[in-house]
Amino acid sequence: MKPSYRQFDVTVAGIRPLSPNFTRVTFTGPELHEWGWYGADQRIKVVLPGEIWRTYTIRAARAAEREVDVDFVTHGLTGPATRWLHGAAIGDALALIGPDATSGAEPDGYVWRPGAARTLLLAADETAVPAVATILEGLPADATGHVFLEVPSPGDALPLTAPAGVAITWLPRGTDAGHAGAANGSEPLPFGGALVPAVTAWVDAWAESCAQAAPAGEPAPEDPVQEAGADAEYEILWEVPDEQDGPAAPEQPASAELYAWLAGEAGAITGLRRHLVRERGVDRKQVAFMGYWKLGRSEN
């Protein structure tokens, strides 16, 4: 059986700025009619010049047109992807490592699995906005919940499609003028500086409304994820419940109604996950958290 992912040779077919810090690149290739689609937050690899691999989420795929859209965060020239994009042109050749619709293998490379949860919580920084946008487009009309999106500036609040019962809160760290100056006129907030307090407040209100909390001073049961020191070489930055975990524990019925999807800077996301599981008693099987990146450390 062929692997679930394979390499697709592509060229740049379109480059379209979406906001001050988001740019959409459309790729085309002769074999993209065999591009698969397993889940809303489908991960792929973009192979940049010099054999530099970076992980992204598909924003859209049109197999019949042999096209794939990938949204890039473009503030600064701090990484190989943004440096490549700064000089990219129509016709430039790249490779994508993506899902193969012809493989017949077990679907892989996606996280979004809310099951029968009644309330959805999505919290992300700009690196996960494309994934969130695609997730929202696929939700049923009766879905309910709240989405918190931290972005560099107010101009990065993209138009998103979501069910009426799902609220979206944009949280800019700074202003559009040079991305400097937070809402109170001070310096821009740090990564997670807007996201963490907003999500924490929402979680607290939700927990109090359904009397959901762990015993004071005690972690929720079966929580193996521990905080690692700032200098630790290896840290647990990714935990995704799967079908083998089974349903949420019966002694925590309120938490089974909530599904949380957290993605972004590892420190901020790990802190939010800790608040949900340890401090508010949410079953860890109802929380997917992904450290898409870590401040001060590049992706391997």
C-alpha cells in the first residue's frame, strides 16, 4: 500500500495579499488532481529552495482545477518561508508533501475531531488562522462555541464564514501602523498576551456556568503533560486525542460537552491547555493542543 502522503511538484500560480500580514499563494501542478483531503486542519509540508521543509495547513484544495491554496503569515523576514515569499513570482517551482487520494492508506495529518461535543472552543494565533478558517467553513449550521484569534494587527481580521452560533473574537497584539502600540497605547503585546487572558476568562465563565472545576490545588486525573523548563531540549508540545482514547470520563459529563482546539505558540498554548485540564477539570480527551512553533526556536 502506498503511503498516505507523497511529493507533488508544483509552481506558483497566484500570489494575493489578504491583509497586512497574510498572503495567499495558489499552487498548481500536473498531479494535483490526485491531492487528497482527510480533515479540515490538514497539515502539509512546503519544500522551499535549499530543501528547507516547513509545515503549513491547507487553506483550500481544488483537485479538478489542480490547485492548492496555502496562506502564509508574512510579517517580517524572520524565516525562510517569509524570505522566499518576499521574492516569489508566478511560475516559481516548489514541492508540496501532501495527502495522496490514490494511496488507500489510513487518513493522516489532521487533528480536528470534535465528536459529539456541543460546545466548541478554538484558540489560535496567526499561524493557525488558516486552519481555523477551514474548520469553521465545515461546521454544521447548529454548531455553537467561541473562536479566539490573536493576530499582529487589527487589519489582519480576515472575513470568515461561521455558523450563527459560533462567535469570533479577533485579538490584535498591536495596531496597523507598524504593528506597534497595543490597544492601550503601549508597546505591542507579546505573543499570547491577548489570547491567553481572553480565553482564560471565557473558560472560567463556561466552567462556572456548568460547575466544572478540578479540586483546588489538585491536577485533573490522568494528565501526563508536564511543564518543561525554558532550556529543555525536548518538550511535549503536541497532544491530540484520538478514537483509541475512548469517550470522556463518565465522572466529568460537563467536560464531555466541550471540545477545545488550541494551536499557536507553544508556551501560550500549553498554558491554556493547563488551565483547561488541571485548573478547570476538563477531560484531556476533549482537548487537542498543538504547539505550532516556539518563541526563540525555529522548526526543525
